[in-house]
Amino acid sequence: MTMPQRAAFAAWLVLVALCVGWLYRNLSIGTDLTVFLPPSTTSAQRIVVSQLRDGVASRLMLIALEGEGTPALAQASRELVRQLKASGRFGLVNNGDLTSADKERELLAAYRYLLSPAVTAERFTVAGLSAALKESLALLASPAGPFMRKILPFDPTGESRHIVEFLVPDAGPELRHGVWFSRDGTRALLIAETRAAGFDIDGQAQAIKAIREALQATEASNVRLLLSGPGVFASEARATIESEAQWLSAAAMGLVLLILLAVYRAPGPLAFCVLPVATGMIAGIAAVSWVFGPVHGITLGFGATLVGEAADYASFAYIQAARGERLADTLARIGPTLRLAVFTTIFGASAMALSSFQGLAQLGLLTIVGVGAAGLVTRWVLPAITPANAVSRKVYGLPFDAPRAVAVVRRGSWIAVISVAAALGVVAWHHDRLWDDDLANLSPLSEAAKSLDRSLRAELGAPDVRYLVIARGKDRETALEASEAAGAWLREAVGRGWIAGYDVPSNYLPSGKTQQSRRVALPDAATLAGNLKLALRDSPFREGLFPPFLEAVERARTGPLLTMEGLRGSAFELKVNAMLFPADDGWAALAPVRGVSRPDELAAAARAAGHELLDLKMESNNLVNSYRDESLRLIALGLFCIALLLAWGLRSLVEATRVLAPVLAAVVLDVAILLLWGKRLSLFNLVALLLVVGIGLNYALFFNRPATDPDDRQRTLLSLVVCGGTTLAAFGCLAFSQTPVLHAIGVTVTLGAVLSFMTSAVLSTRESRHAGT
Amino acid sequence: MLGSVESTSARFVETRHSALLKAPLVLRGTLAYRRPDRVEKHVLTPYDERITVAGGRVTFENRTHSRRKTIAVSGAPGLAALIESIRATRAGDLPALERYYALQIEGSRERWTLTLKPLDSQIADYVVSLELSGSGVRIGKVTIEETSGDRSVMEISEQPG
């Protein structure tokens, strides 16, 4: 080892030690998909993102039990509710069984005169009571009579009924044996709201575990459990990503090593080939962890694909070494080309690193640091530690006359030109269907999981919340008043058929002002008793039935108002907390709206009332669009920088064009094929195309590198074939991923690598000066 | 037997015996059925109330109190069971009846009695049994016994045509 080599080796050891030390202490892996969302600029967008992260909808778990008879499933459902409530992990567990909602029934009973919107002074006059009694009589005589009878002496004016009418959405699932069932009676249905926020995947995973354990504890061994909901998806996605990242990178690594083994015909060089990649991964992950904190699972999965790109550097070096040539000399020879290859990739990735989306920025940084480190290790560390005869047994050329094959292929350059023209036509034809704007398509869900979710949601009457009304106030009390105002116009909207239903926090916790006005409307005990006596005179109801009613009104009249503390421990507390929270130096009350048929009218009504209608789907699509526009700008910038770098590095505009053109052609062909395949481009396709540019430039640069002699030409072409093969192996594995993101990247890069290999062979190869010799 | 009925219209007199009432409440009105799933019970006195069941929804329409409300049958299983007893008997829909009740049939074609006991434990908390009796395709009488001791008896007299 020479002095500089020793220094390089020492520096490398220190770097690796530092990175490993950092990772050992600090590495944490995140799976919060919302880091792949842009930072929100408007207050509405902040609410969208916070709803996606920990809104009610994000905490919802849909549970179905099947595989047994109806009575056994109902029994299991009850038992499960009891266990889950005891677990403390759920704020709300509901199987439709009203008898299990003790706390909530107590609240309704105690506070019905403060909660019911029907409470007015008129209702407790002789005339009002008389009308209420007549109504109760009709109910008693109706088919609902047997079920109303018990509560009638407590609540002859039907306040509990009024409250339940607006608290319980009309379109609930069927009840059998007192619990929710699917229409065909084969599945018992439940919903649960986790205490853990939606983005807290560990909390969600623990909640899922609690459900499974609770079901086991019920000893209903034949009952099958079906689970769905955002938290379930997120934790399954994490499990999928983790297991896939492991076995896919193992498979990729295995294939790459096999190819290299076939070329070097000895296991020794493999260890050296792995060094740049391994160093790159460690340095890249450490850098991301240092800058961003938690490293996202997708970043890691993507990082595994560096195997394909950075493994090439060592391959270019070892394979291009001539017989008996020292590696340091080889590297000095191909150094400029290798340096350009590394720098173009770094420039391309810089565009990603500048993204305001944390997820993309993480990928960018990981690539820059990883590829940079791999390049440095290849250039300076490998020559220092590779023994002299390490690669002496390697293959020196392809088993056929490769330069001749390239020359033949080059005659088909007109095919390439026509293909690219056709591809441009396809892209132009698809210009309005180019992009996939739906955020939902980024989620790594299988079609089976999606269809289970749809069927459970339909049966539970729990549609995806798409529209929200936001009403604001300067504090909790004024926000509740705003919520009541929103409730008033939303009720009208229901009447007009614009929406099917809505929920507002003030349903569960009316503002102090409203409660006060309802309390004032209640007459004192003597007046009420007198009025009731008069009302009962002409009524078929017996006298002396209603003391429980008189006592309840008196308790409400003299008792405390309902407060947040009063709701503690009930399902209503969770509801209110989810829909009422501090936002932007004030408070916001959210009203989820169901079954919107006239969004425009609704938005106008919201504006007229000084409220805001939020279309979560549109807002999130807007987020994705702005993200994409930004990415496109950054990619254009990246390409421009790459072009400048090439012109400077190759000292010629013509040469730079010769290198860049095949890569751009490959990108166009790649996009056209994806479109013809019926796919639309997502952000991750864009990222993958950036990678295609990086890899393609490596091919083009080496195809374009002037050869010193025919043997050199043979070795260069061999190295290109090997690099193409390893890239194909690595990204081909990724294409088999179940995770849409990884799959998209895998397919795009595999295609892109094949295409850019071919276009580079056709367009970048120089006229060989040694053809005739 | 009953399944052949396309549509019928009948008068009824229903007597509701309840411990909550000074005297039994007597309702009079009409009962109409149309294949396959529409049942309408129209109370004419002592107040005007129309209860319609069609397509899985129950509509209460009380003209005296000018109130109207529609709920899904599925959300009110007890209600569904009681209404189903009339509808399914009319429609000759034995499977629907067996979903909610244990059935017991006595007597002859000319004079039969059908006793229904709710299977669902939650409904059984409120309703002991329903007894339907009649002759041929006609239901003549429906008696509902409640666990509270209350009882209601509906006498149905078929209208010609």
C-alpha cells in the first residue's frame, strides 16, 4: 500500500465506524406514509394532513367475525366488546348492542334535557305535555310499543328518542340477537376506534394484537376474524415492506453475486465488489437518519436498489482491468468516465433531495451519499486492498465478437429513431391521462384488502369520509357555538336532499349557552307537576305513572351543565376530541358529512354561514399535484445540470448530446410502454425515471468511451453486459414486490435499464477506429 | 296457501291492553298488503297514523301530529319482527318467518292457529309470543303477548275485492 492508499483506507475505516456507531444508537424506521405528503401551506391543508394522520377516520377499525352460526357469532361479538373495552386500547368499541353502552346511556339519561334540541319552554306547558302524551300513546300502540313501554314513565316527552335520532345514523347494519350483522347474517360486525393515532403504527399494531388476543380469549375457536381500516392497512403495509425489503434485497443480492461469480470465476473478488455498495448503504442510511430522524421504510426499500447501481462501479473497474494490470492503473484509465457516471447520478438525485416532500428528500439524500461513498470506495479504497492477482481468473471477453454485434445492431439505428418518434406520439396521445392523481393509489394495498374494506364499509354504513365542514371559534365555547350554527344549516341540507347525514361535536356537547337556554326552559317542580296533572286529565294514561319524569326534570333544572369532564370515559369524549380541537390560534369544530350529492350547493351554504367545506379527496389530490409539479421542475433542473456536467466533462457538446440522447430516448420509450400497458404515472414512477437516467448515463458513457485497443473494447462491452445484468437482477426482483411503490420503481427501472442499454449501444457507440485491424 | 294472495285490504280493530292505561285503547283502521313486501297499517281513530313498510324501510306518518319519520327496518329488529309477522304471513313467506320465530301450527285449513315465538334473545326480552289465527287465506286475529304483561289483540275483517 502506498501512503495515499493507506490514508484512504484509514479514512474509510473511520467513516464506516462512525456511521455504524450512529446507526446503532439512533436508527429508527418510520412507516408514516404522510411523510410522502408535502408540507401543507394552507390551514385547510394542515387539517387534511392532520385528519389523515390521526383523525377519527384514521383510527377506525372495521371488524367482522364469521365461520359460525348466528347465535355463536353474536356471543363472540359481545365477548369481544367486553374484552376490548377492558384492554384500554380503544376509545370506542361498538357492535350495535345498546345494552353494552352503559356509560353512554347513563349520560343520555342524566343530561337528556340539556342535550335534546326539542327542549323548549312550550314543551312543558299543559298544551305541550298534552301533545307529547298523545304522541307517546300512538307510539305505545304502534308496533314499536313493546320496546317503548319501559322508558315511557321516565321520558314521556321522548327526549331520549330525539337525541338517539340525531346521534345514530339511520343506515346502520342489521341487528340480530341484539348485535350488528351483515345482511346475509354470516358476519357479525363491529367497529372500534383506537386510542392510538392513525400514524402511530406501533400503537395500531398493538391494537390489532389486542383484538386477536381478545378473540382467542373468547374461546370461540371456529370464529374467523376479518380486519380492515387505515391502521390495519398501515401496519400490514409495514409488515409487507419489511419482509419484502428483506427477501427482495436478499434475492437481488443473490442474483447479483451469481452473475459476478460467473464473471470472476472465483469467490474472492465478490467480497470486494460488495464493499462499495455496503459502504454506500451504511453511509446513506446514516446520513438520512442524521438529517431527518426516522428513516422511512420505503427509503430503505429503495436504498436496497442501490445494490444495482453502485455494484456497477466495482464491476466496471475489475472487468475492465487488462491482463496483469494493476487495479490502480485501470482506475486511473477509466477514472474520468467513472467520475462522470458517479456525478451524473448525484446530480440527478440532488433534484430529489431538494424536494419539499420529506419522503423524496430522504431518497435523494440516501442516493447522493450512498452513490458518492460507493464511488469513493471504488476509486480509492479498492485499489488499496485488492491483492495483485485477485481477479486473474476472470473472463476477459464475451463468448462472441461483441464489437461486431454492436456494429450490426447499430445498423438498426433507424428503428430506434422510429420507435422514439412513435413513443413521443403515444405520450402526446395520452397527455391528458398521464398522471395518477389519486393519493389512495400510493397506499400499498392488495386488491383483496381493498375489496374487503369496501364490503365491510358498505355493510357497516361507515363510508369513507370525504367531505368535512370546518366551523371555527376563538375558544372551545365559541367553536361549539359555531358547530351548532353549522348543525342548523346542515339539518336543512339534509331536508333538501343535498346530503344524507352529518355529525357535529355540539351533538355530544352542546355549548354552555345552548345548555343554559334549555335549562331555563324547564319549569320548576310544582309548575311541572301541575301542568302534567292537567295534561293527564283527558289522557288515557294512568295518573301516578310519571314521578320518574318529574324527578328527572328537576335534577336537570338544578344540576350542573354537561362539560368535557362529564363526558370523560365515554365514547362521546372520543368523538368530541376528534371533532373539536385547537387549530391556528383558535379552535376548529369539524363536521363530517355523509352522502353528499350536491357539493356545490353545500359549499355555497357553508360560505354563506361563514364556514368552510373541505373536500378531502380533492385537497389531497391537489397536494399530490403540487408535489408532482415541483418534482417535474426539479427533475428538469437536474437534467439541465447533468447536461452541463457532461458538456464540461466530455469537453464537447456533440459528445454530451451523444451520451444524453440515448438516455432521454430510453426514458420516452419507457414512459410510452408504461402508458400502453394501461398504467398512469405516479410520483414514484418519476423517481424511478430519475434512476433510469442515472443508470442509462453510465451505459452511454462507457459505450461512448474511446477504446485503446480491441481487447479494451471487448472488456468494456463485457463490463457493460455484466452491469446491465446485475441491474436487471436487482430491479427485476423489485418488480415482483406487492408494495405498489416498490413494484412501480422495479418495473420502470427494469424497463428503463433494458431500453437505455439498447439505445446506448445503438446511439452512443463511436465508430470503431480499430474495426479493420 | 297464503302465498297466492296478490293484494288485500282489510279493516281491523286493535285493542291494546296496558298497565299504563286507564282503559284498553281501541284503534280502528285499515290494513293493506301488496305483493311482495308492502304492508300498510292505517289507523283512522282515535288518531290518524299510517305505518308503511316497503323495501326495508318503515315510515311513520301521523297526520294528527303532522309528523313523518322513516327508519330502516334493519336498525329496529323488534319492530321488524313484529311487522314481518304480518307481512310474511300474508306473503306466505315461511323462510322470513322462520328467521325471526319458532313456528307452531295447529288446526285445520278451515280453522288454523299459528303461534310464533321470537328466536332472538333481545326481542324475547319484550315479546312472549304472537298468535295468528284464521281460516283459509284469511288472517282473522293477531294476538301479541308482551313480557310486561301488556297484550294487544287485532281483529281483522277482510273486505271483499
